[in-house]
Amino acid sequence: MPMTDLKSQGFSTAPQVINAMTVDVEDYFHVSGFEDVVRREDWHAFPSRVEMNTRRLLTILADHSVKATFFVLGWVAERFPHVVKEIHVAGHEIGCHSYWHRLVYEQTPAQFQEDTHRAKAILEDITGGPVLGYRAPSYSIVRRTLWAFEILAEEGFIYDSSVYPILRDRYGIPGAPRFPYPVKVNGACLTEIPLGTIRLLGTNLPIAGGGYLRLFPESFTHWAIRSVNYRERMPVVCYIHPWELDANQPRLRGGGLSTFRHYVNLHDTERRLKSLLRGHRFCPIEDFVTTITK
């Protein structure tokens, strides 16, 4: 968009903020909305498409010269270590997305620590370097699971990107800060990198990620990111899953709302993602943390 157009819409013409592009690397049958119909002990029986879809995503990012943070599920990394290596060699950041994709609030602290430690160790063994960031399955660090921050700090993470400052049935902390902030735990400091929102009519609305990227009008998504960048001069954390590029994935029979959220506009995800990558600037989250903690 030309600067004259930005001015006419009330945007500042200051240098554009760089946003974060993130990827939650999981397969279509790992999705929390299908837990009632897909048992974890049966995951191995489903035809995996994560390898194909992740490579497709890597190609799209390379075509647009964008580096991202890939939060990889430990279960996926253990079975497809070569995919993790490909992500790493391509210059993207590797983050942890748990091992079993269990919601944090459905685990005890001990179970959460065991799951997190296992996944982090697998990823670090594959890449040969430290994994600094964590993202909870379905953004399930909520008010009643803030104890998770202490465990993440103990496990050596320096940032988390699990808090969604919105009100929703499965996740969200509506009153949480909308932009990166420090979390002090036992003398250590963890940085929280919240998912992207825009403030409208006194409410935080989710933008530029997952089903919201597929559901909301494309013009709204672009406007919302520009608004946060130029008016608030803050970054937007965007996210996508490899399975969202795959309209031909096997169809699962979940509940009505979960099914809608999962399949809405899958056929249009790739085009919308490419438009997003062309229209805005992106970097991995580790670049945020470097800037914030200086």
C-alpha cells in the first residue's frame, strides 16, 4: 500500500514494525478439537501429511524470503527428525510445541514438566542447539495454569508464546497484555509473546492466525496488522499450521463447531498466506526477544 494511502487512513508513516511469523508443526489428527474422536494411541494409524505440508510451507516462506519460528510437536520430531533438520538448515527458529499436544489445564504440573522436558530434549538432540521458545497446545496457558511459567523457566526456556489475550471457550486471558511483557518467576525472567490482536470497541479481536486468518475477510486482516504496526507501533504475532495448506486432508468427524473451525476456507489458505507475506514484514520470534531483552 503506498504511503499516501496509509496517511489517508490515519496511519503513521514511521518505519514499519516487523511482525513475527510462527508455525505450529502438527498433523491434522493432532488438533485438540478432534480429541474426542481421535485417541493418541491411534495416531500412528492415520496417514501422516505433516512432512509434505511442512515442506510446502518451507517453499512458500523461501519464495517470500521470510524466516519464521516453527513450534514443533515432539511426537512429530521423533518420527520425522529429517523435517526438523530441514527447517533448521533453512534458517528458521525451532521452538517446542509439547510432545503429546495435551492441553496444559488437563495436566498436573508434574505431567506438564515431563511432557515439556521430553519434547525439548528431542528437538535439541536433532538440531544440536538450545530450544528457547515454547508454545502450548491450543494456547492453553490460561489463568488457572500460570504455574506453567515456572516450569518453562526451570526447563531453560527464555520465552513463551501461548497467551491469547482474548475471550474464547477453549483458551484465552482477556485481561493479559497484548504485546510482549516480562514474567518474573523465582528470580528468573521469562518473556511472554502474546498472539496477535487488535483492540476494537473495547474488545480484543484475534487477527492473522489459524482459523481467524481463514475466516475473516482478507482486507480486514491486512488493515488490522497495519493498524497495530502504524498506530500502536507494535508487532503482530501471526501463526499457521501446515495442515491448513491441505484442503485434501482426510476428513475427520468431530463436533459441529470444531469441524467448522478446522475446515473453513482451507482451499484459500495458501493464497491468503502469500498475500500476508507480500504485504507485511516478518521475522522469527527469537529476533523479538533479542530486541526486547537488550
